[in-house]
Amino acid sequence: MPNLKEVRNRIQSVRSTQQITKAMKMVAAAKLRRAQNQIIELRPYANKLNEVLKNVSATVNPDEFDNKYAEVREPKKVLAVLITSDKGLCGSFNSSIIRPFAKLVETDPVYSAAHKAGNLELLCIGKKAYEYFNRRDFTINTDYMGIFASKFVSFDEVKVAAEFVMDAFVNKKYDHVDIFYNQFVNAATQEMQREQFLPIAEATLVEGQEKVDTEYIFEPSQAEILEVMIPKALKTQFFKCVLDSNASEHGARMTAMDKATENAGDLLKELKLSYNRARQANITKEILEIVSGAEALEKSA
Amino acid sequence: MMKLEIITPVEKVYEGQVESVQMPGSQGSFEVLENHAAIVSSLEEGTVLIRKASDTENIDISGGVVEVLNNHIVILAESVTA
């Protein structure tokens, strides 16, 4: 039989754990709502930008415009942007980025070649990927790690990171840039995505070849407008990945904490049962002692 | 009357009916009145001057792109300073 006092202490501790996980779940839910709002706010901007971009690139004369962000080079120097979280307790959120990526470095021909030659660099956004890969043999850029530290993910901070990556690509510091992040599907599901950031995938521009029914005036010229817009579209894409990951993180944490609260509840039920059983056994034992004592007294009387 | 929208990645800054809009095009400031032809132009950092029926409003933008189509103006800016 378990000791009554021990069980009581155990119940106490499980109960306070449950309170903590419950609170964390509610905090995550509030943050998730905010993160989702940010995604929704970005949508009109991103949609309109893509729409205008399509219109312009459909009519531009390809000879006139040299897209330096679409230049395909042999992918020798590779940059991987890994978006994870700063904090744990969010289920498999971080390992769903870290593990497939670690595997990719071993199996993918481009990545393993770059890694062996020491030309693979990681740009970590969120501390978790940094903590993992820093212990292994990787070159890591940590300049933009703290994006998730502030209350809101600010576009200005993300913009700086995106600009750094874009400039480095144009200056041939990297030949190929991928972003690895968790795409937000719903609060309970995230999907790990590998998105080619640079060079801009051909498909993005081909899509714009549809007929445009409006005759626009372009000022100053299509090429110059593209020059302004493509970096904007890239920054928006980068921002979207960060926002998606942010929403996914809070969704994952909410689900994980909900599960933990539930498990604590189950555990409490079991503990209470064994506590009551022990208590009942004690009482029975005491009654037995009293009765037999009384009987012994009666006999002697 | 035309419809004007100013959108940033973070929020929709302005949405409303306007008489005219003056903005900092990359080849000099220009103004859009009703029934302007369809145009796409890049914008410099500067002030967007919005004239409504009764009053005017200023919004500073950090540069961006504007599309005018069928009396509907959309300004895409990376950030605004109110």
C-alpha cells in the first residue's frame, strides 16, 4: 500500500504542474490568435503585390530587364535559413525542422557536397536550431536570431534579414538559398516546408505569362518597376515564412500543453483513487483494532 | 470619387473615398484625379497627399508601388510614418 503522505504530496505536485500547463496553453492560444492576425493582415499586401508583379512581368521585354535575383549559378555555396522557435515545450515543432534538415545534409547531393567543402552556412532564426547545430560542425550566422524575442514579429526586423540574404546572393556570397520552416495549416497541424528563396524559381515568373486585358501605363518603365518590386516580393515571401512559423509555433505549443493538461488530469484521477484506497484501508484497519480491543475487554470483564 | 487603399505588410493603413491623391512618383510627384488611365508606377519616399470632399490628409510612406485601375488606387508601401 502506498504511503498516504507520499500520495498526497504527489497529488499536490501534479496539480500545480497541471495549473502551469493550463496557463501556458491559454497564453499560447492568445499568442496564436495574434500571430494568425498578422498573417491575415499581410495577405492583401502580398496578393496585390503578386498581382501587379504578374501584370508587369507579363509585358516586360526580357532583353530589357536583367533579373539579378533569378541568376542560376552552380550551387556551390549554399545558405539554409532555418526558422525555429526560441523556446521549447512545443511538441515536435523544432525537431520537425532540425531532424529532416540534418538528414538532408547527409543525403542531398547539393547540401552534402557544400557541407563537406565547408560552403554550407546556416542562418538561424530562433534559438533552437542554433543550439542544436552549434554543437555540431556547422557555420552559423546568428545575426538575426532574435526576431522572435519581441512581442510582435516586426516587418522591419525581418526585412533587414531578408535584405542581408538578398545582397549576399547578388554579391555571389551564396549561390543558392533555401528556407526551412513550419507552414501553418491549422492550430494542430504544421507542415515542414523547404522553399527555394534564391535564385527565384523560374515558375514564379512563367506564371505571369497570361494575357493581361488592361493596358497599363508604366512609369518609369516596366524594367525599373520590376527592379523595385522584385525585392519587395522577396521580402514579403521571407516575412510570410517567418509569420507562418510563428503561428505554427504557438499552435504546436497550444496543442502540446493541452495534451499535457489532459495527461495531468488522468494522472490525478489515478492518484486520487490510490489515495482513497489507502485511506480506506487505514480506516478499516483502525476499526478492526477497536472492535477486537473491545471484544477483548468484554471477555475479561 | 475614387477608392483609395494604402496597404503595408503589417496593416491596411488607409481605405476610403477620395477626390484626388498626390504622390511621390520616382519621376517626380504626380496627382491622380478621377478617371485616370490605368497606371503602375514606383514611388519614392515621401508624402501622399489625400484630398477628400471636405478636408485633406497626409501620409508619409517609405516608397513603394501604386496601381490605378478603374478609379481604384492601391498604394503598396513597406512602411508608413503617420
